[in-house]
Amino acid sequence: MYKKIRGYLLTQDQLYKDCLRVERHYEKKEQLLKENMRKSESIIQEEKDKCQKLEAALRAVQTNDQNSMQNKVIELTK
């Protein structure tokens, strides 16, 4: 009977060790995925910022072009 109980306890210990190993493995994977997600989000935010700057620059150029065309029209009509 002692051998059976000892065998059960050893099996329980091994299962516990396996469980901890698997949990640690998945925790590491989760951390890596979170880091990758943060990096991706920062890249996306940078691209959004670049896009907004380009749109603002384009609007400024279009406004300047319209103003210069209006000034030319005004000068020509004088």
C-alpha cells in the first residue's frame, strides 16, 4: 500500500510540474504577443500621424493654389 500511495504522490507531483511548465510557457507566449501588439499599435499610430500630416500639407498646398489662382484672376480682371 505504501508503494501505491508513493506512486500516486509522485504522479501528482509530476502532473503539477507539467502544469506549471505549461502555464509558464503560455505566459511567455502571452507576453510576446502583447509586446508584438504594442509594437504594431505604435506603428499604426505613427502611420496615422504621417497620413494626417500629409493631408494637412495637401490641404495647405491646395489652399495656396486656389489663393494664387484667385489673385491672378483678380489681377487679370483689373
